[in-house]
Amino acid sequence: MRLPLLLGLILSLLACTPAPQPVVRISGPTMGTSYHIAWAGSEHDRETLQQQVDARLVAINRSMSTYDPESELSRLNRGLLPTGADGWVRLSADLTEVLALALQVWRDSGGAFDVTIGPLVNAWGFGPQARPEHIPDAGFIRTTLAAIGSDAIRLDARQQRLQLQKPLYIDLSAIAKGWAVDEIAAILEQHGISGYMVEIGGEIRTAGSKPDGQPWRIAIERPPLQDDGREVALVITPANTGLATSGNYRNYFEEEGVRYSHTIDPASGYPVQHNLASVSVLHESTALADAWATAFSVLGAERSLQLAEQHRLAVFLLTKEPAGFVQRTSSRFNALFPPVAEVQEN
């Protein structure tokens, strides 16, 4: 009689044990790319969350898109926002916050991250305009350099207003996607979701764990030996943080045997020539990870590692050496992920 009794007790206990929550996934287009979100939760939340996510992303686009001519940023760039007699322009809270973060990284990176660099990007054919038939001449570069510079931006974050010392074209594409990731993560947390992964255009934030208790695992890509290939440098578990990666190995053009990268140095006006192929940055703010990844792509490996140590940033670099790609890491990265072992893609 004891066996049936024990079996009945086990079945009763199993019946009372809640089933593991599923991984719920949603995705969609946004910001000229796409988003992918996964979380540990109930399917009942899917429709409500997708509506809120889509609405928030639409609002961010309406504020910061350079492709929407009627966005707040586009109107600012064209001088169409109302300007007071004192020259100050009122901004939304969203645009003010992102500009403040952008200027913070501009200062901390010594000007390597500059959201006014758009005219130079266009001049080299990496913007929305078609690629020029020839590389720009030195005189044109000097003229264009005079039209950029975040030092001409005066931002009063407290009053949510901005004053430009000269006409500028501001492009927030190197920070806005990371900031949007953080905003979507905040929506999930407002719904009590503690285990999630949010990705927009390659910028990622994870928190907590999956329903099976395993952490979210993120692969960092190694530049392929051939342009159409993909390889994995390593796989990490970036719990409760943001991750952004920037690389110089996919977007470029060649002329007379010279390769021109899409990463433009705001100091010189020319594409960078160093051997830093890829940089990944982890930060509690995905927006700052996004911006710093761009700054480091400009600066190269040596200066990037110096700044990473100075600002205690977790950074993973891949440089192209004669013998192949070599990984270099900051001390903060090593503290978070000891030891880092290379993982080949199967």
C-alpha cells in the first residue's frame, strides 16, 4: 500500500509544480533595420508588449531619424524648429537625453565620437548619397571639416534646449539604436520581466536568465577570411548589461588598390588606416556601449585600450596582424569574463 501512496504523493507534488515559462519572441522593422526581443514569460503578454514596443520605437524614430524629413532631428538640421530670440531651440526629452550622452562620449573620447560628422561620411560615399566617382580632394575635405564639430553644440539638458554656434548636420545613428535598446528593456522591466534579450540592429541588452535557468549567450563575430563568410570569436554571457560591436571590415570601397573604410576620423577627415578590425564594448548603458564602440573604431587599438582602462570599460578588440586576427581585451573585460577562450563556429 505504501508504493501507491508514495506514487500518488509524487504525482500530487508534480501537479503543483508550475511548468517552466516559455521563451516568448517578437520582432519587427525599426530604425532602418529590425528588432528582436525574447523574454521568459507568458504568451498572454505578447500582443500588449508588441504594441507598446512598436509605439515606443515609432516615437523614437519620429524624434531622431535622419531618413524621416519630418522627424524632430531632421527639422533641427534644416533649421525648422522654433528658435527663441536668444537663439535657443527647445528639444524633446528624448532628443535631449541622447544628445547629452553623445556629447559626454565626444568629450571623453577626445572628439573621436562626433555626431556632426555626417557631411564627411557623405563626402566619402558612405551616407544616403551615392558614392562619388572619385575620392574627395584635399581642398574639399578641408572645407567639409570646417562644417563639422560637436564643439559648436551648446546643450542645456536641464532646460531641454540647444544652441548651435554654426549650422550643423547631426546624425545620431551611432548611439540611437543602443539607446532604443535600453528604452525597450525598460518597458519589459515595467511589466515585471526580469529575464530578457533585446536586440536592435546588432546592439544587444540581456538581463536575468532564460526559463531553464541558463544565461543568455551572445556570440561576438570574428572578421571572416573571405568577405561573405562568418565566424565566431567567442561566446559570452553578458548578464544585465548592454553590448555593442563596431567593425571596419564589411563597409568599404577600393580605388587604385587602396581600401577606404566607412569609419571616418573627425580629426583628419579621412577614413581610418589602422589595423583595428572589430571592437565590442559592454556597458550598463547600451547607448554608451554603442557610442564607445564607434569611438574606438576611430581611435585604433592602442588608444582604445588606454581609454578603456581610464574609464574602466569592458572592451574586446580584434586587430588584423600578418599572422591573422589577434584578440586584445581590457582589464575590466577580463574581470567579467575570465578566461576568454576563442570559440570557432561549427
